[in-house]
Amino acid sequence: MPTILALDTFDVRFPTSRDLDGSDAMNPDPDYSAAYVRLVTSDPQLTGHGFVFTIGRGNDVQTAAIAALSYLVVGRDVQDVVDDLGGFSRSLTSDSQLRWLGPEKGVIHMAIGAVVNAAWDLAARIAGKPVWRLISDMTPQQIVDLIDFRYLTDALTPAEALEILQRAEPTRQTRIDDLLERGYPAYTTSPGWLGYSDEKMVGLLQQAVEDGYRIIKMKVGLHLEDDRRRLGLARAAVDPGVRIAVDANQRWGVDEAIEWMNALGQFDIAWIEEPTSPDDVLGHAAIRAGITPIPVSTGEHTQNRVVFKQLLQAGSVDLIQIDAARVGGVNENLAILLLAAKFGVPVYPHAGGVGLCELVQHLAMADYVAISTSMDDRAIEFVDHLHEHFVTPTVIRRARYLPPTDPGFSAEIKPASRVDHLFPDGAVWRELATLDAAAAAGDTAGDAAAEDDRVRSGRSIEQESGVHS
């Protein structure tokens, strides 16, 4: 069996801030980016792909964190890794010195997630299956063995997890057939970016309804009157049966969140997502109590399974998001899905970004087949940006994700896209730098021409501004 020869990293960025795609109350000008990793093996036909999603600045830091893990990965036997993906994950999260930088949180933990996900991509390619099917075909005990139950057993024991998985096992094939026939429900955030004009927002809302979406998410939290206006326009633009969720992206403190959401209650809100700090377990509980009956959600920025455990134990949320590139990879997300199943809380996976739809669809589908057994009151977020850059892009039909069939984790960015968007020297960024320089030069030339006109007419800048010597 081959060995891992290299852990290659790439700082890949897409200039989405130019059109304000992805803009929200906390992140007004994101450039969707991927700190990208390839596990290169001694078999030239076998490579694993993974990434961490960021929104521009700092992507270089995240890329460096991934590269820092190479000493734990390079030289390993590929078969040993794919035969024990649980052990592989724990070997990264348990490194005695790296844990000092976390433990299990922040840039290093997300870097570990990227490498773990790349190992899953590798394992699925070897098995000839998409990741969702690879998980769905595992025995309950094999899935339990993937999970690090450290810090979880006061809420979920291995025996309880095994029981959940065993209950689902006899009817797995029925749900696999159902997925292949119908796909998995999606909701969309594409119309809801905060930087979009009212006209663009309304047009995209109408298109989303025409495309079959029954849940649409809007960004809120910058100005209350703007939120009221935009939600009024949104409610008028869609059918009465279409649910509208809102997302504050951690903008508010607890009291502000309660006041703000009660002011928006007239718009029949499906849920409020990330109303406050993702680490504030008790704050979410207070908000939930203060805005009943509006449901509360979080999870996109929740940093590990322990915080998810506490959110569920404290009754702080009505639903949760998982993110395929935020925690420590597939293994930790399986732990979170099992926790949600234990507490009876539905999961609406976070996606969008660059490649997040491609990844998280696998986790939601594995959850449906092997863990929760339900697609009721569940949907995967969909954002229609940048899918064309992936070798196996997400496929949506009538607002449903169609299950991936190609082997792997759907994580591979096309080589040409990766090269062209490499920061700062890829062709896309060189061209933008040239255009920006030309624009700046044009502004300078315009200022100089205006000054020449003033001089010829006997007026100085100081005179125009009312300053006299």
C-alpha cells in the first residue's frame, strides 16, 4: 500500500467582495477562500483533498496551520490511516504540544479538520464510494469507533451511541433508496446577503420560490429599521407558505438580541441563527426564553463537540447547524450528529461559502441513513456561489440536493481554478491588482487635471475650501 509523501497546502481566494456576495452584519466584504490541502501519496493516482473555509484575510494563517501538521502525517502508511480513521483523528487532536494552542479549538483545530477530511476523501476514493455512502455502509460499532468520547460521556456514552446506530441499521437501505430517488431538502441564503440592493434581493427571492425553495434565510442585525423594511419586502415577495429564517452572525449581546427579535416577530420568523457569541451557552438559553416562540439556532462557528454538548444540555437551542470545515472533521461532526439525535434536536447544516455545500451534504445524508433516520423538519443550506470550481460540484434539483455518486468527499477544486485563484500571485489576483492600480492612477490623474483647471482659472484648492493664507 502507498505511503503519504507530502501534505501540500494552497492559499486559494475568490474575490466575492466585489459583488458583496456573502455580506452580513459582521462580515460586510468577504472574499470566500479555502486553505486547501492535498495528501499526496506514492501512488500518483491516489490523492486526498480537503480545506478550511475562511473569508479572506487570515487564510494564509490557516494555510500555515495546516502545513504545521505535516510531521504528524507524512510517512504514514495509507492503509493504516484509512483502516483506523478514528485513531488517525485522535493522533492529531492529542498531540502533546499542539494541544497547548487549543485544545480542540481555533486555527489549529480547524487545520486538523481539513487534514482529517482529506483522509476521508482518500479513504472514500480507495473504497470507490462517496463519503456519505462509506459511512452509511459501516457497522454501528465501526462508527462508534470513529468518535472521541472524551468529555462527552456525561451526555452521550458509547453504549448510547451504539444503540442509536443499531436502531437505524435494519432500515438503512430503504433510506438510501429514498435519497437516491428524491434527494435531500435544501434551503437557500442566496437572496439574503445584507449588501444586496432591495431590487436584487426581491428578484432573487422570487427566483428562489420559482426554483422550489420553501425556506429562505435573510441576513439581519445592522439596522433594525432596515431589517423591518427588507423583511417586509421579502414577506411580500414570497408565497405565504414560504418560511423566512434570519441570521445575525453573532452581532448582538443577549439583551439586544431579545429586544431586536421581538421587534421582528411580526414577520413569522422560522428561526434566528447566531444571535450572539457562539460560545455563550447560557446567553443562547436566555435569548430562547426571551423570544418564544421564535426558535433559536447556532453552530456555524461552534468550535467543538463540547460546546455543542453544553448547548443541548442547557436547552439553549431549538435546532443546530453543523459545519464540515469548522470542527475537527468528519469524526467530530459524527459525534455532534449523535448528540443531536440523543437530545432530539434537528440539524440544519451550514453551507454556502466555497465548497461547504459540497462537503456537508455527505454528513447530512449519512445522518439520515445511519443516525437520525429523518428528513422531516430538516434542510441543508444552499448558496449558489463558486460550485463551478469543483471537480464534483453539488447538484440541486427543485430545491433538493442530489446524492453524490463519485468516490470521495467532493472536496477537490479544479487544478486550473486553484492555480488562477492562488493568493496573491494567481492570474485572477494579478489582474485585479492591475485594475485597482489603473483605477487609482485614474483617480490621481483626475485630481491633477482638476487642479490644473483651478490654477488656470486663478483658483486654488485652499480658496475652494475656504482656507486663506
